[in-house]
Amino acid sequence: MSDVAEQIAQRRAKVAALRRAGITPYPAHFHRTHTAAEARAAYTQAPTAATPVVVAGRMVSRRIMGKATFAHLQDWSGRIQLFARQDHLGEAAYEQFLDFDLGDILGVAGTLMQTRTGEITVEVQQAQLLAKALHPLPDKWHGLTDVEKRYRQRYLDLITNEETRRIVRLRAQVIRALRQFLDQRGFLEVETPVLQQVPGGAAARSFVTTYEALDTTVHLRISLELYLKRLLVGGVDKVYELGRVFRNEGISHKHNPEFTLLECYQAYADYLDVLQLVEELLAFVVQEVHGTLQVPLGEATLDFTPPWRRETLREAILRRTGIDFQQYPDAASLREAMLARGLPADPALGRGKLIDELLATYVEPTLVQPTFLLDYPVELSPLAKRKEDDPTLVERFEGFVGGLEIANAFSELNDPEEQRARFEEQLAARAAGDEEAELLDEDFLLALEYGMPPAGGLGIGVDRLVMLLAGAHSLREVILFPQLRPTSR
């Protein structure tokens, strides 16, 4: 029997012994008076008062010294030390305390004191088992270092890794700050359908399921856009949603098939108005989370102070590859130009996708400081309004930070006839083999025919934003339960 298996067997035996003695190892009720942080604060406020407290949490360390024992109890607010003495508890209660295992969840009543080393401590008067841990915790010196196990058993990761707990708190701060900013600007938060008959608003494959009651096929949404724009038609001038979206794609350090997206739309605004909104929004969020607009990322320091650097997509690609995509009006000529410069050019890709490949490969990784790229080819933006001075481009920008795209925005196309034509072009691309091309949404087109005001729209990938602000290297670090390959237990 392995050491871990033996420990599990011993813990199960303890549970059985408690049940035989009429003691439940998992009682239903316990009332604590202080968290660990509150208990430490209470002692700081009254260091000589022997303040009584009742704390609860997981026992994560223990040091037995004969008839006295030190331990640490951990809850979400942090840790607090326990001090148990046989001469204070009595022999039977002290032996019961020693019978607890690391990982057990305990409720402890006692008084606050400070040890000679200066650590605020609860001197134990009574201890109760609240939940018996049948499995031992990871080794206290090395923690949970198996990355795959950290993601699959996030509960263990949270127990053993302070960095993971920090990221969880930071994520909550980011989401709270996003809402606070938009609410203060008069945006209305709404919820739109997750199950949709026609998934739209993005170039992505959907997850498909069956709605049994209606005997129809439905899709998990890939975007929030088309329903939020229906609300613009209905007269909601400023609207946003923070929601989960689902894209049936691969997994990487910057892609997870289920992720959190913020989308907001403002009537009587264009993409340059939204650009300013993004600068102000992210400056607010960063200041709220970090207390400064300068955020370390590896060897760099990101500066979110407005205004951000601005560059057209055309200029950015030309400067890094020598290719001016405006000189090549079709896929064949652009592909030929790429190959002539020794750049790979997939023969299956259309002109828009080839331009997107140039952006992703040669431009995006270089955009470390907050940067906006403006004015995209119409092929890449079926829902955006054309530029008046160049109808081959649309009024669209993407925001990049740390080599990642975190924001996408444009002046919204509100001409129903042109929108239908754009959708039909997308259907042709889908018929030619592009599985990510947009579908035609007749209900959305009907809404546009009732009149949608000119508007600017924005999408921000919340997980990527959190990843940057947390200094993490993968989305899996900031999504509590990332998608992983199935495995047997």
C-alpha cells in the first residue's frame, strides 16, 4: 500500500470510529464570530484584552511539541495561528486535537494572544471537527506543482497556492470595476440568450445541441452582439452585457472555448468615440486594481495612461512585412506578394484571412504597450460600417496590450440592405469551406429594417485582460475551471 493510500485508509478509519462513538464528522451547523483576518485585526485593536473569538477553517500546518501544539487555520481571508496546550484543554481534549489531520476543517473557540515571536494567535479553549478530509493535502514544502493537476483540481490549487487566490480576487476586482465604470456612464446591464437558433456576431464555429421540447437545433452563443444591437433598435441608447460565450475552437495559452466577454453599445457614437471610451475604461480598471497605471509584465512595464499609441492596420503590416495590402485587391495577388517575400500564404485562405494572418504573425506580438490598430479591410468585418473615404475599409479598431488583442470595436453597420449583402457574402465564404463565416440572421435583419441609430460597439475579452493585469502567462491561470481533455479519475 502506498503512503497516500495508507493515509486515506487511516482517515477513513477515524471517520468510522467517530460514527461509532455517535459523533458526526460532518456537522450541519457552526457559528464563527471572526474570520482569520478579522481576528488578527481585533487583537491589533485591543492587544491586552484577551478577546474571545470563534474561528473556522482548514488546518494547513501543525507543529507538535509534546504537551503543546502550534497549528495554522486557513480561511479565505488568510491564516491565523492556533496554540493548544494539554494543561489548558485537559488530556482528553488535547488528544482529540492531536487526532485531527492536516486538511481537516475545524471550528475553534479561544482567546487572542501574541507569541514571543510576535504572531497573533488563538489560544484554543475548544476545537470541533467540521469536515473530515479523507485525502491528505499536497506536500507542504512543494505545494501543488503539477500544472495539469492544478487546473483539474482547482480546489487543491486554491488551498495550497496563495498566487491562485490572489488571481481569483483580482479577477473579481476587474469585473467589479468594469461594471462600476459603465454603470456610472449610464450604460444599462442586460442579459441575452445563451441558446440561439442562429449564432452570430463573430467569425467562429459554434457548439450545437438539441432543444428537445421544441425538437430543434440550437447553438451556444459565440457573441453577444446581435441581441444587444436589437436593444439599440428598441431605444436602449447605452447597453452592455458581461457574459460567457462559447467558440468551438482549439485551446492555447490565449484561447479557451468558453470565456467571458464584455460587449457594450452606444447610440449616436462612432468607433473613435468608443476608442476614447476604451482608454478611459481600462485606465479606470487598472487604477482600481493596481492603484497605478503602470503595470509590470515580465521585463516590461505597461503604461495604461491615455492616450494610447495609434496606428492604422495598413501602416502596421507595411512597416513589419513590406506589404501594403491595399495594393493587392484580391487573394491571389496578395498571396503572390507574400510568397515573393518568403512569407507563408495558405492557398485556402481568402484575402481577409491572409491579412489577418499577417497581423497575427508579424504585428500582434510586437504590440506590448497599449496600442490601437485602426481601419480594417471590409472582408474581416461583416458587421462594421465602411469608411466614407475608402469603402474597401471599415471603421474598426482593435486594442492590443502585451502582444494580445483584448478589445475589438467598430462603427456599427445599420443599413439593412448592405448588412444583408454582407451576410450573403459570408454565406458564400461558408459554402466555399470557411466554417467560421457568419450565418444570415433574418430576425436581426428584420430588426435593422425598423431602424437602428448610428452606434459604436465594443467587445473586450475579460479573461485576457485579467491575464495581463495578473501577470499570468496563460488563460488557464485566470479561468477557475478551464477546458481540459477528458481523463479518468
